[in-house]
Amino acid sequence: MSTPSLAALRIRRLTPRDLTACADLSEDRGWPREEHKWGFLLTAGKGYGIDDPNGGLVSACVVTEYGPQERPDLGAIGMVLVAERYARQGIGRHLMRHVVSAMGSTPLTLHSTPYGRPLYEELGFKVAGRAEMLRGHFTPGGTAPEVATRAATAEDLTAILRLDEEIFGADRTHIITRLPAFADQLRVAEENGRLTGYAAAWPNMDTHVVGPLIARDTETAKALIASLAAHTDRPVRTDIDVRHEALLAWAKERGLVSVAFNSVMTYGIPDLPGDWTRRFAPLTVAAG
């Protein structure tokens, strides 16, 4: 199969109608199809892709923007994929250069595998941190965190949005307001009637992914994870900032095991905005 020249590979915006093609591309690279996540990202973010003349997609990625629509504070790049039959031919670099150019002066971030990191560094991204992916069946035990948690209600949304923007460092209204429909669980922690954290658990193949995880402190983060895990029979997965050593140690004691490490990379800014001490896990590594 001959590969079209890079100049001939027209990059277009993807829409939710491209969901099946995106899932097929994931499967082609040995990833789970992740249709639920693709649907969310293609609706809440901007998809970019290259059509294969023989059908399907040659390559795809999604950018999720945060802050004012006309001038975003941050763009998160994720789901960067190239079909196996077109791998190692410069197509991923071609797509990423287009996306970086299209985003103009907007600062960017992404989570990179060790495999992808050299390409992103070549494009000007720098490592700003690391996240550790954990997965497994959560086992209750030990001293239970003394933090009150409960299922979120519609009345909590305003407070969740306010807390999220303060800690994340940019407005994520268009993402957070989609959580009740996207996630199977959305829970909050509170003290004296005031929200001190929130977290969601959303379905991804045979697991429930815990994210976002926003909390006042480690004990609050523990309580939110434990309360989410108590309401699912599936294995739990989450991606925790490695600086949260106490939470990582506790999660491993409770049965989660380390699966992988990803580099958190930035472009145009030295570090992510917001307060990392209260930001424990992203919604998904594909959206920051």
C-alpha cells in the first residue's frame, strides 16, 4: 500500500459522526475502542483527523479547550493516534504541527507515553510532571478517612464549578456540566455545608475511571476514592500526580497496582495553571 505524500494528507475537523472511525483507529493500534470516551471528547472538544483513501482514518487527535471560548486559557491534546499501516512515516508529526499551529498562542498540555515523548519534545513541549496510572479492585480496610461524602445533586453544580475553576486554574464549565451524563457516579465531600472536593467515576470498557479528583487534602481524596469504589464491582483505574505520594501509597495498600507512568508536558507555559496540591487526578489523560 503506497502512502500519500504528507502534503496530500488533508487534515479536517472531526465530528461526533466520526466516532466509529475513531474507535476503529484505537482498535487498530491495539487500544480498547473506548467509544464512550471518544463520544465525550468529540462533543466537548475539537477533533482533528486525516481520512484514509481506502476508508477509515489515517490519524486522529482531540483538543479540549478551557477558559473563554474566544481566547482559551489552556488546550489539552489527547488521543493522538496513527493507523498501524501508516506508522513511523511522519504522519503523527504532520498532524501535531497542524494542531499546534491551529491553537495559535493558546498554551497546551498533554500526557505522553515514553514512546511519544521524543516527538513532543521535538515540537517544543517540555516535561512539567508525571502521573502514575493505577488499576485494580479496591479493597476497603484500614482506618477509614473521617470525611463525609455523598452523591452530588443538581444543587451542587454551582459550587462544584466554582471549586473546580479555583483549583484547575481555568473555567471547565462545558466539561463539568457534562459529567452527570458521562459518569456513572459523581460524589462530593463537604464539611459544615461547604464543598471540600468532588470526584467522578466513569465507565471505560471493563473499568471505572476515577477522575476528575479535586480535593482539599489527601484525606478528602482518599474518602472520595473509597466512596466511589464502594459503589462499583468493576476494577478501578485512576491517574494520580506522582507528587501525591501519600495518596499513591494508600491506593496501593488498598489493592491498586501501578500500570504505567505518563509524562505531563506543556507548551507555551512552564507549568500547568491552578493548585496542584488539590488536583489529584485528571478527568482523563486525554483531556487534562
